[in-house]
Amino acid sequence: MIWQCGTHQFECPGKERRRPEMRPVVMGILNVTPDSFSDGGRLNGAQEAVDAALRLLEEGADIIDIGGESTRPGAAGVSTEEELRRTIPVIERLRAARPDAPISIDTRKAEVAREALRAGACIVNDVNGLRDPKMPELLAETGAGCVIMHMLGEPGTMQREPRYDDVVGEILDFLLQRAKVAMDAGVAQDRIAIDPGIGFGKTLEHNLELIRRADVFAESGYPLLIGASRKSFIGMALGLEVDQRLEATLAANVAALLRGASIFRVHDVAAARRALDMAALLISSTE
Ligand code: HH2
């Protein structure tokens, strides 16, 4: 299946088997926030952020995901004005420097998404599953690609005893229902990717189960995105600090790839590119 975002197209396996020419899609994270959990406050000013994005592209990122609001557990929200102030100048400059580079905006707010698309983004990465009532309409009107992610509740409270009777089934139902809302508003099916939202209102066991059962999400036919990079479930599973989680992140991504995931949201692009490309070659050559 093709995931189409503006003039960009990514071929993702969906229900089919991965063919050698289907390269895993690497989404490089560019947080322009003072408080993100692993890289907050690292970038000062739009130019520094653009330089960092250019490095990620050089390292093999297929998409640059720009976020102006931290959604780590317990994070407070930021105003629309502040999110716009952080992200729009970076998108404009990056678009000018690299007119060909796919840019996604990581936001829950339709107003931020609208300005970001105007400034040159072509994908909306919505960790809130298009719950802003204006989001589906905006996506339909602009033809942007979107990532629909599952989050239980709000970042402020989501890690307070999250509970599911059937974590995989409930999250898949939610994602399919939100994809239907998008399509009812006029969004084309080939613009939609889904994401179970690793770490967003989930215990360690829930996160492990979501990656173990990634095939269930991939079989829905929508390209599946996994965002495991440096997350705290790795810390809990192996007793590692944030700066020690690279190898386990690679392992989680490769495990998800083997079960049909196609898009990988990562901080460490060069390493992810190598690990995923090698694993993809091995899958297609053994099937
Ligand atoms: N995770 C984060 C942010 N956005 N988007 C998608 N689609 N999937 C994810 O798993 C995901 C996401 C959180 O990670 P990060 O951006 O590194 O941290 P913070 O939210 O603190 O900025």
C-alpha cells in the first residue's frame, strides 16, 4: 500500500509481504521544546533546529517530525501561540533549505496543523487521534497525510494506572474508528497511517504486548508507525537510563518491522537506518 503525503509517496507492506524495494520509513524526531524527555532544550533558535534536521536527513531520515509540545507523561500543555512560535519558523526555513524533504508536524491542535501545512509540512502526526473536531476536516481539505495515534486520556494523567481488558483489541478498535471518522470527513484512505502509541497510557507489559502483536495492527491494511525510541518502557524492562537505550530501541524497532510495521519514529536516525535496512533485506531474502 502507498502512504501518500503531498507529493511524497511511501510504499508500506500493509497486508502484503515486504518486498525488497519497500524500504522501512525512518521518521527523524526534531523536538523544538524546552522539556522533551530525552532531548528537551537541546536546540536554541530556528537555525539550530534546521541544522539538526539537515543532519537527520543526511543520516537517512525519510521524514522530519517537528514537535513544539512535549507529551511525555506528566507534561503540561502549551498554548497554540507558543506551539506556533516554536515550530513555524523551523518548518519555513527547512522547507526553503530542502524543498524535497517530507516534514510532519507533531501536534494535537488543528490550528497548529493548519499553519504548519501552510508553512510546508505535508503530514500531521496527531498523538491525540484526531480528537480536535477540526482536524479531520482540515486533513480532508488539504490532502495531507496523517498519523492517527492512540493515547489513553491526557499526557498529564495517562500513566496513572492505565487499564485495558484487551490492550491490542481495544487500541485497534480505537484506531479503526478514528480512521473511519477521518474518511467520513473526506480523508482518502491512502493518507492514513496508524500508531498504537507506545508509552501513552500504557504499562510496561502493555507496551511489550503492543510490539509483540504489531502484526495485528499491520494486518489492518494501514501503514503502522512505531515510536519506541528511548522510551521509559525500555528503561523499566532493562534498568537503563535514557542515554543507554539505543540498542534496545533498535531491537524494538526490528521486532516491530518483522511483524509488519513500516514507519519508525526515532531520535538516532543513522543507527535506525542501518538496523532497519539490514533487517528488511533479511526478511525479503528469506521469504
Ligand atoms: N511519541 C512521542 C511524541 N510523538 N508521535 C507518534 N506518532 N508516536 C509516538 O510514539 C510519539 C509521537 C513522545 O516522544 P518524544 O517526542 O521523544 O518526547 P516528548 O513528547 O517529550 O517531546
